[in-house]
Amino acid sequence: MDLDPELAALRLLGGFSVLRTAPRATGATGAPRTRRLPTLAEAYARAAPAAHPDALTVRVTTVADRLRTPEPRVAASLAQQGLAARLWSVSLGCAVLYGGVPDLDPGLLHWDPLASAPDDLWLAGVRPLPGDAATVAGIVLHGHLEPLAAALRAHHGVAAGLLWGNAGSALAGAARELDRWARAHGRTDVAARARALTDELFAHPLLRPTGTRAGTAFRRRSCCLYYRVPGGGVCGDCCFTRPPRSSPRAASG
């Protein structure tokens, strides 16, 4: 199936999978948008005038404020996981419903770092690519998550193992939601394609060490630090069974 210009099939799958292909007229507060949204390429490169915070710093600060956490490292981890979940959800959804994926080059994806979850993205033009695992890995892992991880490690002190654990957790979560939707709607073909594609993606060297899988279940080998958010706890796939009392730096690295 060819990709349609609006990627309308993704609307069936819910908010994390939907990808706009036109800019939104209003901003995060609902007021008419007057500012230009940065691309993700600009965010990863921290391309902003010296007198203004870059988009990645704005996003980390926004997440910290909303979760009421004073730790930038925690906010950076959760911001990265949220964006990873969006990228995996869009890519997997397109690959299994269309048989192809749009080119999600960071220079084509615009991002509102002030928006609520799920991350507000819009794609400047739909360019079809194959929907195989190598292409999806090239788009998400190498095109986005590697430069994003490099920026967060350099400027927010987040451990590499934690960030790749987040990437694996986000992929497993996206695959699980897609499988749930497919089975609820009698689309066993979609469930089978999603499972096969996810298996291939988890064979990638960057994702293979991140956790253990059984069907759609996933247990990661690191911690995203959500338990350090006020009122937070351990996630369902966390390496911990209860919030640790000591610093998690060694376990989350």
C-alpha cells in the first residue's frame, strides 16, 4: 500500500502513533502559533542563538516542571523515552499498516518542545521508504536516538545504558500497543507483522542488550529513574521490583 499524504491509517492506532503532515495552527497553550517550530535536527545539534535556550533544554525543563522533579537527569531520561516512544510508534505503525515508512529525517520533523505528551511532531512532506527492519533501524536508531543520546549525555549527564534501555523499553511498549490493537480488531496479520519486525529490531546490537523479552513482555536491564519523580514508582518493565533507596547510577548505567 502506498503512503497517503496525511498518513491517515495511523489515526486508528491512537495518539502516540499519529503523525501530522501539516503544521498546527495553535501552540501548546491554544493561542495562535507565532513562533517557528525547530526541527529535531536542530534540537539534537542544540542549534539556537546564544541568548536563547535550545529546544532540547526547553523540553527537559518542561518535563521537569510538569513532573515536579528537581533533577535534570531524571527529566532528560523521561523526555528521551517519550520521544523514542513516538518515533517507534509511528515507524512500526506505518511499516505494518502500509508496508512502508515515511522518511523521518530529523531535518524534516518539526517538534514543539513545550507541548504535553505525546510529543507534538509534524512531518514536512511524506517521502516513502521501505518498511523493513534495516530501514526502520536506520531512521529511528541511527537518525534520531544516537544523536539525541549524545546530546543528553553531553549536557545532562544521563548514562548511555539508561538511554538505550529507554529505547528498548519504548520499542517494546510501541509493539505491545500495536499488538493489542491488532488483536482487538481481528487483525492477526498486523499482529504477526509487528511481532516479526520487532524481533528483527531487537536483534540490533544497540537494542539486544537492553533487556529480555517473552512474547510482548519486556524486562529491561536498566532503570529510567521514574521512581525519583515525586509520587513516582517503578515501571512495569523496570529492572527493580521496588524503588531503590540508594543512588541508581550504577544500576542505570
